[in-house]
Amino acid sequence: GQVAAVAADILRRIGHGASSFRLAKAELVTARAAALTGNNREAQRIFRQLAGDLRGDPTTYDMLLGRNLAYGTALFATGQTDEALAVFQRRLDKTLKNYGAKSYLTAEAQGYVAAALTRTGQTARALALFRAAMPILLSPSRAVDDENAGLGRRHRLKFIVENYLRLLSEIRDMPQLAGNLDVAAEAFHIADAVRGGSVQRALAASTARARVGNADLPNL
């Protein structure tokens, strides 16, 4: 992140302007690094500036931001849910086309689309996407150990899991939406899966207890 920020500063000093592809890429890396280190305000500021700079260049905008999960997350965090959903959906369409329905990348995109759908009130579709994605995202065969897992991957999984648990909390007393899903058992399963996985340090299992509010989860 610091290297990219220095590179961006150098590029600006030697004359690269808002239309520079090299400068845009350096800014993108800087924004991603800020988001991953928890500096969300700075990430949002850089993404906002970058999006404005690229509006006149739709090809570069689409290449760098149009399907970028970090950019979509910045939109999501600032209440621009429809815009975020469009970014996440383009990412999902791309991963489905390139990697297929069973890909980890596709499941990741499904989780992001589901998070945005939850906020827009499309609960049934969101639940279906979360349930399709979670077995792939939490499968032991897809797991990587905590030391070697990319920070970005852990960060994205944390976002998906937190939003899924939030949805489960919202539907726990809505059998017409939950259908045959045992919400408390599902929350327990998700918490138990992540407890030993690559998001253990990032997501405490107590989140499941707090959001689902079920007394049957005392030992997570």
C-alpha cells in the first residue's frame, strides 16, 4: 500500500494526470490496501476520486472498477447499495462465465451480491445465494491455513459471513422466508466452520450468538 501510494505521488509529480492508466492502477492498489488495513474512510476517498477521474473513460473504468469488489464494498459502506449491487453482479456474471458455478471466486461474488440484496429487501434471493455460496467458501478442501491465507481473501470472507449472519438474525422469526431452514442451527454451523478456518482471527463466533440471539449457542 505504501509503495503504491509513493508510486502514485511520483506519477503525479512527473505529469501523469487523471486520465493516466498507470496512475489509476497505483491509486487502486492504494485504496485496496487502505480498506484491508481498516482505513475505510481513506479507501472511500480514493475510490471516490478515482471513479470521478475515470468517468470519461468507460473502458478503463470498467476494467479497474466496474467489477471490483473492494470498490463495490466502498459503495456499499457509504449507502450506495444499488451501485454496489451493480458492481457485485457484474463480478458474478464474469466469474460464472470464466470459472463456472463451483468456483471459489464465483461463490465469493455470490456472497457479495447476496449482501447487497439483503439491504435492498430482496431477502429470498439473498438467502438462496448465501446458501449456494457458503458450502464452497467454507469447504475444508478450499481452505488455506491462517498464516498463508491472503489478507484480502480473509477480509472478503469476513464480509460475507457477517452479512449472512445478519440476514439469519433478520429472518429467525419469519418462517415464511426461512422455509425449512433451521436458522439457529445454520448460524451454529457457520460459526463452527469459521472458528477453525481462515477467518478465525477476524470473526469471533460470538457474532453468531449476538445476531441470532439463540440460547442454544452458549459454547461458541
